[in-house]
Amino acid sequence: MEYAVTTSDLTRTFGSFVAVDRLNLNIKPGEIYGFIGPNGAGKSTAIRMLCGILEPTSGTGSVLGYDLNRETEEIKKRIGYMSQKFSLYDDLTVVENLNFYAGLYSVPRRELKERVREMVAMAGLTERENELTVNLSGGWKQRLALGCAIISRPAIVFLDEPTSGVSPISRRMFFKIIQRMAAAGTTVMVTTHFMDEAEYCDKIAFISAGRLMAVNTPDNLKKNVIDGHLVELELPDAMNRLDDIESLPYVKECTVHGPLLHVLLENESQRLALMAFTGVEPQPITPSLEDVFIALAKRKGDNPAFLSS
Ligand SMILES: Nc1ncnc2c1ncn2[C@@H]1O[C@H](COP(=O)(O)OP(=O)(O)OP(=O)(O)O)[C@@H](O)[C@H]1O
Ligand SMILES: [Mg+2]
């Protein structure tokens, strides 16, 4: 199987609203594939179609070789899915939740004990197995939810904003687990609004208003999406100078990053002009993923920036 997921013009509408617009994806087995984009971009809708729980309006595709339109039961059996509003049973214990999901996914009885033990260890919940889920804090709940989603050892797991609302340390732990899973061959599709997490992905697909705007490695996105010369300025009154700088004819974009301004020039030769205007020497910088994100989110449809499989 060349691709764990492949789609061709996958589309979903709600009434006249197009939530996912002719999406073409190719995800290789074992990849950590990040799905990034603004709120309402269509990420969750796309994932729900890939999980076989939302019917596409048009287009085709396959997950683990099974057809997205005709074989959704096969798909549902074989994947793991942690939805944006994942549901654990608060009044069940850690082990009871795992047992419940193991039953749902038909984990063989003789393997049950071992699998539950494995997931408890993965979630860092050893010795808290019999605690009620309601008593777990956010980060542990999230890892337990992941355990429930992968207790069947799926070849692919879809994680929809799995780390929203948890601390940076928990987020990092969570991504370590994801990296380990991927290294062991599991394909991981994950959505996130955190750029540090996007950096961990092998590939990032950027989606905006239902359209795929770019797909590539984090490094290649940083190198190739931004059209122009990006510089950083350290100006004491950055916020007050923002409008003036943005209205310069050769400035394409100007954004605030803490105490710094990122200014996108048309080309390198305009650095001197910017220096004369601001009195500060602009330092050339490599765009961050956040710069890429902002640039892509501003772009309008029909102009995919940097697509590669
Ligand atoms: N069942 C539905 N009925 C009508 N509109 C819907 C439905 N589900 C989603 N939408 C709309 O489709 C668009 C895409 O929603 P979706 O949840 O896929 O976005 P998202 O990229 O996951 O956003 P977020 O980052 O906020 O989770 C939104 O405008 C949403 O309101
Ligand atoms: Mg969503």
C-alpha cells in the first residue's frame, strides 16, 4: 500500500456552504501528518470524512486501502479516532474506560489485559488505574483518551486537536508518544493550532476556507511559501509604527511578534530604504511556521502555494 490515505477532490457541503472543497491528500504509512488552518477551515469535517463517519458530498478516496464512499464500516473498524470533543466516561475508572473502548473496537479477549496495561503505561497512569476519570487533570485525561483511541492498535490514528487546553509539558509528553507511535509504523494525522507541534510533523497540510493551500515538510514551507524578503526589526515603539511601515509601497506585510516586527519586503534591496525610514537595521530572518501560517491564511483560493506529495 503506497498511501495510508489518499483522496481525490474530496468535498463536503452543508446546504450551500462548502466546508471542504476538492481536497487532494496523499499520506504515506508511518507519517506524522499535520493538518493546520484557521478556525472553521474544514479540518474536523475532513477528518470525519476520512474516519468514515461523515459522508462526502462528492469526490473519492481511500483509507488503508478501503473506499471512503463504499467501505466505511471497514474503515471504522481499523482506525483510531480522537475527536475534538473526545468522550471519556467520567464515572468510570481509567481501566474501565479502556475496557469499554477495547470492547467497542473488538479487541480479542485474551489480549485485553496486556493491551490495557500497555495503554495505562503509555498514559503514565500506572498506579492510578482504578481512579475515577473525573479526578484526572486535563493532561492525563487527554492521554487516556489517546489510549482509548489506539487500544485496538490501529494502523492509522486521527487526532483532532488532541492537545487543546493542556499545559506545555503535557503537550510535549503527548507528542513524544505520537512520535514513538509513528516510529513503530503507525500513521498519525493530527490537527493543531500550536506551531511548535506543527514542527514535529513530517508533513503539514495547510487548509483555509475548505481549500488545501500548501503541503510540504515544515522546513520546505518555511523556505518556499513566503514570496519576498523577510526581515526583523527591533523598534521600541513597534505598535505605533506598524501602520506607517505597512503603508510603505515596498512593504508587503508587517506583523508584531512580541517586541519585534516582522516585515515582508518585495526584495532584499529594499532593506536600506526600510533602514532609512525606521532608523533601525533590519535583520534578514528565516520565516517561522507562524509567518507561513499568516501568509497562507491571507491568500485566496485557487492558488495553491507549494504543493508536493
Ligand atoms: N454539521 C454541520 N452543519 C453545518 N455546518 C457545519 C457542520 N459541521 C461543520 N460545519 C461548518 O463547516 C465549517 C468547517 O468546520 P470544521 O469544524 O471542519 O472546521 P475546523 O477547521 O475543524 O475548525 P476549528 O479549528 O475551529 O476546529 C465551519 O464553518 C462549520 O461551521
Ligand atoms: Mg475542528
